[in-house]
Amino acid sequence: MIRALSACIAAAGLLPAALPTRGEEVPAAAHRLTPVPFTAVQLDDGFWSVRLKTNHDRSIPHNFRWCEETGRFSNFAKAAGLMEGEFEGIYFNDSDVYKVLEGASYALAAAPDPELEQRMDRVIAWIAAAQREDGYLNTYYTLTGLDKRWTNLPVMHELYCAGHLFEAAVAHYRATGKRTLLDVAIRLADHIDSVFGPGKKYGVPGHEEIELALVKLYEVTGERRYFDLAKFFIDQRGDSTHRPSYGPYCQDHLPVREQSEIVGHAVRAMYLYSGVADVAAYTGDPELMAAMDRIWKDVTLRKLYITGGVGARHAGEAFGDPYELPNESAYCETCAAIGVAFWSYRLALMHGDARYADVLERSLYNNVLAGVALDGEHFFYVNPLASAGNHHRQPFFGCACCPTNVVRLIPSVPGYVYMQRTNPHEVFVNLYVAGSAVLDTTGGQLGIRQEGRYPWEGDVGIRLFPKEPREFTLKLRIPGWCREFKAAVNGQTVDSPVIEKGYLALRRLWTEGDRVDLGLAMPVERIEAHPAVAADRGRVALQRGPLVYCFEGADNGFDVRKIVLAKDLRPETEYRPDLLGGIVVLQADTADHRRVTAVPYYAWDHRDPGPMVVWVRQSGKSRRPQTDDPSWQGLLYRPLDPATLGEDEPLTPLEAAEPAASHCNANDQVEALNDALIPQNSSDHGIPRFTWWDHRGTAEWVEYHWPSPVKLSSAEVYWFDDEPAGGQCRVPASWKLLYLDGTEWRPVTTDDEFGVRKDAFNRVDFSPVETHGLRLEVQLREKFSGGILEWRVE
């Protein structure tokens, strides 16, 4: 059988190419498990294999076309002198070309395609021709002035682009055996090594990436200088002895070994720590390992979205404060979620602990997959967890890092399924995906065949085909979301399962055809967030297996953001092959006796535009919980215990208010008035806002209405003013408050100033009133519009 599996993989072009010999032989990474490369695994399930095919058939051609139309490819031809013209696009556009080539290389390994390979060869020829005699390669500087190269490392992304070339070259070589791109990468790496290092240039990249890429290049070439250069860049980060500091945005505020909290640009951080994990795995550096552990805890216990996304803030595409995890304004860049997958897998290799693979899975099945439409030709850059219905995927972006990153991540998934340890021999199964694999082990080849309908069903079958009978440990990940499981070997129940770091450990003498059956219970779970996450207080999210679910207007016919789930949820599941490419839908009861439908988060925004929400209100769940509850120690999310649900708390006037306005811009929302999101400043573009745009110089109003009278005595307004961003909204010329007295609006009684200060709440206290409505009237400044970020009343 192993011969048949090998033949199958060989037919698909998956047999790894022999490594080139250059420099010293690459030693095993002493402090990590051995990866099982993408070239050794072929998927044929009904979930990931469909996405690999879509990536091959649609996403790769789509990205090739956009790279052609936007001048990304022709920049290389121009730099090579093969055609006339100036540089086109953003200064880091080279990186998009390299990522598309990397993804295409993975696709070639899975399914040989002579036409695609020919297109790649043409682009690679342009890249090679554009390389300078000294090995330097960057089309922006070649076309705009080589005298400026290496002079603006924090901003200009030269090393970042180089890193993506190295990754593409390694993937291309491993998939095809060709050295055409690898030789280009080697020449550039040699050039960079001649410029940077001890006694040479001490700078580090503003956007990390080259660190992990140099380790990959070291692994395929055996050239130790590349590994040493990766370590040099890591050691230099946070060290301003020889240069100015780039600050926390670039994780340059402290040496890596002293870092404990994740800060700054989310993608840069994920790429940096992926490279750090690689270096630590080879060196066993205890300080780097300890730093990774501290930062991992900070991310997963305080800053990780339930969808596996990271980066709460639009400003700086950055991490926020601990537990700052807003939903509608969540940034959650697709690239950052891909970075989470990179980092998690490397830490799984380092520690052999299922908690890292759990996060890998969470990110892959939720935030990453949401980043690309089912048609493979539309993409999310930003992945919010709630929407008013105005957030949609786009064919491409001027900054196209996300589409091109998806193109390389999807076909690389086979490389995340397995890993192994040599001594003692252990084979780890991280992801449950039907398909075949042939592992090279110290005892000879081992064939593995997976079967199942994961993630829709939790029953997994695994058959083993060792070349000769041999003893080793098969380790099956028991996902963190799974609370009950059963296992059997050759039909015999495993009565006393041994769990080691989250993996079910099965050690025995394995022979050809042995079968393991694993059953993972997949109930619908209501998940609650740590009470310090203000955006999720009183709310729950639905999860089944690895999939997080959301509610869309398309399924429910009303504003799903107003859903309140019943205490007795009565959940039901149904597989719908005709819906959204084939999904399991969830149905549940609301507190007002409606039956609502939820779909996997990754599948949202494929139908008529409408509101979407992941976190919905839960009847009986406190909106003012104890934030220092000791039962949350070591947790950010957990299944809701229905026994903790109590009586519903009365809504505050602000929570019960129904907003209305004289006018609202189509891209803004009146619900932003009382969404409880506190702005960072008056020009905060990272949270939902209300504006009267493009009404200018007019008299306008917003109102709150209540079905039952409420008592009010104060109001606070945080004005929107985007002058710093070059916009046309300003604080108003004047404003006033009125309350509804029967059918008439009357001014409130107050001696307070109606302030128009920026970057602060403007508070007005007034004589108490009991009313069904409160109106805020403004006079907009001449020639300008205006808006409100938050309007609080009590």
C-alpha cells in the first residue's frame, strides 16, 4: 500500500527534490519536531481540496492578471532594461510578485500545470534579468535611484521584499527542482550578507519577514551564513546602540529577549516572532524561548479574537490594549491571521503541544478563510466581527498584501497537517483532513491515509502503512474545543486514553493496514469572553467544532445585531450542500421566540448585503460582570455554563435608546452613536462613526427614542473631526439639547456650556427630565460637514 501512496504522491508532483549542496550540511533543529513538507502530503477531502483547486483555477490566474495590469510584473522587465518606463505602484510591490510565485509553486506541487509553469518561468526570467551584478534586487530603487538603497530601512521594505523572494525561491525549488529562482535568491542573500552584520551595517528591517525567510534559505542550501544573518537581525532588534530606535510599531522598543507584551503592527509582529521561533528551535536559546512563551500568553489570553484574528486597531494596523477586542471596528487583517498560523505552527514544532495547533486551526478555519471569497477572486483586507452591511470583499487592493498572501497560504495547508519526532519516534496529526501522506522516517517510509468529513463531522479514520512493522507513537490532537472523544484501534476501544500535551498518544507495534478511529464530539457551544472584554459583555458567540458562526440578515430577515438568544437555545444543525459551497447551518431560539439561523463566519458576505454579527446578546447574561473573577484564570474564551444565566438586567437608557438622524452618510451608521466604543481622538477612523456628510453648513439633528419614558439629567458628546486626515468634517458651530414633552420638543434647562472641544467628551448636565425622546440639534460650520463618534446619556 505504501507503494501505491508514493505513486499517488509522485503522480501529483509531490516528491521532494534533492537539496543542493552548498556550505555545511544542515543539522537537525535540535529543539523542534521535524516538519512534514507540503510535497509529502496530498489532500482529497471535500473541504480543503476544493479550496486548493479554487486557488489553482481562480485565485492564482486572478492574481497573475492583476500583477500584469498594475505593472508589478513589468517593473522587473523595466529594471532589466527589457522595456521602457517608470516604476509603477507602491515601493514594496515586488513582494506581491514573489508571494504569487510562492503560491503558484505550491499549486504546481499539488497538480502539475505546464501552462502555469511556463508563465512562472517567464516572470522568473524577468526577475533574474533585473538583478544587479552585485546581487542587489529591488525594482523600486533600480528604477528610482540606486544611490538611495539601504538608506531607509524602517520604511522602504527592501529586506521585507528580499524575504518574500527567498520564500518563493525555496518553494519553487522544492516543488519543481529548478534552481532558476533559487540562484537569484542566493545571490541576493550573499549581497545582503556583505552589507549587514557585525562590523558592517547594523540596521534591521522596519517590516520583519527576512528573518524567517533566511532560515528557510539556510535549510535548503546548508549555507550557515544565512542562519547567522537571521539571528543577527533578531539580536539587533530593540538595540539602538548603532542606530535610532524604530519604536514599538516595529517591535523595536526592546530587545526581543526582554519583550513580554505584543505591541505595534500585527503583521510585522507575527512575522518577527515566526523567525524568532525558527532561530530558537535551532539554538535552544532559553531567553528567546521564554520570550516566545510570554508573548504567546499575552496574545492568546488578552488579544486574540475568537476567529483567530489579531490586531484590534485600524490606526497602525496594530494590537490594542489588553482585552481591547471591539467587533464592528475590529481590524483583524487577513495577513495578520496568516501570520498567526505561521507562528502557531512553529511553536507547535518547538513544543509538541496541541495548544499551538489549536490556534493554528482556529485561525485557518475562520479569519484566514474569511479573507477570500468562495469564488477565489474577491478578498477581505479587514475582517470585522460585525457589520452594518457595508463591508465587502474586493477584487484587489492598491496595497495587495492580503490577496497575494492568501494565494500562498491556501496551497501550503498540506504542510501543516503532520509533524514528527525522531527520537523517540512519534508522528503527530495536527489537522484532520482526508488525504494521503508518505513520511520519511528513520525506520523507513510510513504511509498515512486519512478519511472523514471534517470540519462538518468529528469522525476521523486513519490508516497506517509502515514499510515494515515497527513501534512508534501516533499522536492525535484532541482539539481544545472538544470536551468528549472516543478512540479505537483496529476496532478495539481505547479504554484508558493517554493524553500528552493535548495529543492522544497511541504507542504500539504498528503494521500495514492498522486503523485508528477517532470520534470528536461536535455540539453547538455558546462561547463567552473574559469579562474584561467590554465589547462582549452580556454576549455569546456560537461555535461548532473549529468553526465560529455568525448571523446574517440574508438568513433572518431583520437586523441580526438585535438578536437576544434564549436561555434554552434548542440548537439544531443541518448540512446544506446547496448553500455557500456546502455548509452546516445552525438554528437556535431567541428570547422573543424567533428561530434564527447562523452560518460559518468564513462564508459571510456572499449574498445580498445586510448586517452581520458574531457576538449576540444572551438572555440572562450580565452586561456588568465581575472583571476580576478568578475562574477566568488562564482563559480568554470558554463555553457558557447555562446554569450561570440569571434574570435579565434592565437596560440602561443608553442601551435601550433607538437612534435616528436627519441624515446619515451611506458609509456611516446611526447605530455608532451608542455602540459604547470610546474613540482615541476626534479623527479616529478605526471605529464606526455617524456623520451628516455630505451636508455642509446646514442645521441637522440626531435623536434617541425610548418605548417607555426614561429619566435623564446629562449628555456627553464626542465630536468627529477629520481635519488631521484631510477630511471635510469639523466640530459644529453650535449645538443644543431638547427633550420630548408629549409631542413637542423643548430645550433642556442648564447653565452648562455646549462645548465643541476635540478629542474629549463634551458634557452637559441639565435639570432632570422624564421623556420618550432626546434630540441633539447642531448648526454645521459653513462649507463643512460634521459627525459624532459617541453620544452618551444618563
